Amino acid sequence: MEIVHRFGELSGLWVQQKKSVLIMLNMAVDLADYAGIPVLRHGDTTRYLGYQVGTGDLVGANWALRIRSIRSALRQQLPSLRVWPSGFCC
């Protein structure tokens, strides 16, 4: 963690440990936490800037999230549309 603290001193950017999760790329590493920061288990994902990141099914997780978002937006706009194509459903 020394390098992270040094980076913060130089850049003014700081790691918020309560909001952070480590993603170990080396699958041989199996830790629950490192220096007080939880380590994401292999095969799991976590949310970062609205997207799922990690070593799990990122494509499926991120597309499902986007599709739900689009469906929600369409449902909100349906009442305001004057003409709606027949057979179109969300």
C-alpha cells in the first residue's frame, strides 16, 4: 500500500478504502482482503462507474443492465407517444 499512498501524495488522488475492492489477476492468489481492502473472488464482478468489472461474466452482466435501462426508459416514454407501432412491445 506504500506505493498507493505515495501516488496519492504526488497526485492528490486518494483511494477510499471503504469503497474499494481489489481485483487480483493472478488466479493463484486467494485472499479475502489485502491491507484492509476486500479482494474480489475469481468469477465475481463488482460495479465501477455504472459497469460490472471483475473476472466474471462481464458481457452478460453489462448487457443485462443496459437492456433493463432501455426498457425502463421506453416504459416512461410510452404514455407521451402519440403514434406507437403496432406489435411493438418492450
